[in-house]
Amino acid sequence: MRYLIKTLAIVALGATLASCEKSKVDLSELSANQKKMALAVDNYVPNVVYSTYKALADETDNLYNALAAASAKGVNSLTQADIDGICTTFLKARKYWEQSEAFLYGPATTFGIDPHIDTWPLDVEALATALSNADQVAMLDGEDGIGYAGAKLGQELLGFHGIEFILFRNGSNRTVAALKAKETDEAFAKYNVTGAQELIYATAVAGDLRDNCYRLYAAWNPDAEKKYLDRMEEIEAEIEINGKIYGENMLGAAKLGSSFETWEEVISTILIGGCSNICAEVADVKMGNAHSGEDVNYIESPYSEKSFQDFIDNILSIQYSLYGERDAKSPAKKSIFTLLKDLGYSDATAIQNKMEAAIKAIQACQSEGAFVKIYADSSVQTAMDAVSALDDELNKAADWIVKQ
């Protein structure tokens, strides 16, 4: 029986791979260069975007289920192993989100999902007020609490960073002892908020996070599985933009009904609307706001102290987008990076070099300490400059590609 199951799994995997390899773009009436562009996008959409969003949807589902089980178990019955497991799941989900930020164009922006699930800094004072209100905590409890959280709490209390506050403090996993005691953050000083109330809140927010990540996957992939589509129907979430699923829209470029008039426009959108956009945000906003002193409280992931890892994952999202596959360490044959080289773009290697330099510069900061502690350090400026240099190369490539 075990052999049969394994054989069936191999057959299913082969069918999946064959399906992925089958082109979904219409190559007729395209020039030789446009065909290369279309095939690079045909590889990028399923192997980078669909793959990443599927992993994100599934890991946020795991996070919600783990928090719901912990809340149902009761804080007094939890072990440190329970909490540590939830923290690990959170960080995996967080990684997939940060590695998706090179394609925030489309559904993430159109449906307002990005700010809904990833706004910071967390409004801790508002959270203290909310969790001190017994009636509001009661509304967050149970499956109905997911809808209440998404509709009523506001983006400063939603998403990753609200959950992060409950699960982490000072770069470490929250202890069971801390959850069993009164909340000690100074914003909660005048309230008597318990770990049980915090877990109810985190569970509801995790459910809303999961639903939004399901929506990202379903809004991109026209072949999204029934599980995700059923949930979208249940919560009445729109997944089409102008009557189309976004991946279908992108793969149908240059055809009637697509918002993309040319394949050059698609490549430019990936390079500018996606990769360059997150480059600029990492350099000028995520690091820049705190480093410049404009807003020293504008620290992403301050409770887990994973800011630099967030930034590295953002650059990796660019790498995977250019290399044509999630987790890719080298360019795929049909990738945007290979496309640039095949079309004769002389500075393709410069993009690769600047990408590697940006990651190394952020890693150098990471080795010195958490961003929340060293945001004013000169090494941060060095990393900002390295990311900006990559941004310049991406913009040069986009300017070149639209002229082909």
C-alpha cells in the first residue's frame, strides 16, 4: 500500500509539472523578441507569483489554526513548546509575505490588501483600549470574530504586526509565564488585560490575515483550488479586477480584454511596479524613515526584531522574480534575467551584482544587531545606498526593454 501511494504521488507530481510546463500564452502574431518576453512571463507568473502566494496562504492558514487551538486550549494549559511552535509558524508565514513584495502591483494594491495586513507601527495604545473592553473582546471570540476584526479594528491593529506583538517581545518568543500574567507593556498600565484576551485577539486577526492571503492567491491564479475559492465565496470577497483574474490578465497581454497592451509593458510592470517599487520602499522608507530621524518609531517587525530579515526577503523577492522561480539561486532558462541577456542588454550582470551587494550590505547590518537598536548606525546608510543602486539598475533595464 505504501508503495502504491508513493507511485500515485509521483504520477500526480509529474502531471503537475507537465501542467506547469504547458504555455498559457498565445505566441501567434508576436515578434521573436516578444515571444521571448511572453515565455519569460509565462514562467514567472506560476513559478514565482502563484507558488509564493500558495505558500503564504497555506502558512497563514496554519498560523490561524495554531492560534485558534491555543486559545481553545486555554492559556493556563499552554506549554512553552506550544508558543514556540506558533512563533515558528508566524515567521514562516512572514517570510513568504516579505518574499512576495516584488509583486505588490495588481490585487495586493487594487484590493488594499497590502496596507490591511502589513501596516506599522502597531497602534499599541489603541490595542490596549480595545482589549480592555470586554464587549469588544467577546465580539472577537470564535469564528465570527474574524469578520469583526477585519471590518472594525482598522489596519493599525490588523495583520502581521498585531500578531507579532502578542507572540514576541525584545526579539524573543513570548513566554508562557508572560501570557499567564497581566500584560506589562506600558500602554496597558491602567488596564488588566490577560493572555487569554490577547490570544482571542491574535486568533481573530490571524483569521483575517489568512482570508486576505487566500484572496491574493485566488485573485492571481485562475486555477486556484476549491478550498480557497469556497472561502472567498463564503466571505463575499471580490477576486476579479475588471472581470478578470489577474494572472489570466497578465498572461493574456496584447490580446483583447487584457489591461496590458504589449509584452514590453508587462516586463516593465514587473521591473518597475514590482521590483523597483520594493527597492525604493526598503531604502527610502523601511530603513530611511528611522535612519534619517524622520520617524524613529517607523520600525518594521520591532517585537520579533526581524526587520533586517524582512529587508533581505524583500530583495530575495526581486531575485526570485528575475530568476523565474521561488527560492531560485540562479536564473531559469525562461526568466526575465535570461531574457535581458538574450536580448543583448549589456548591464544585465550589473543587476545581478547590485542585487548580491544589497543583500550582503543588509546582512552586515544584521550581524551588528536588530534594526530597532541600530537604525542610526552608518552601516544602515551603506545598506540603503546599496539597495538604491540596485533600484537604479532596475530602472535602467526597464527603460531599455520598452524600446525593444
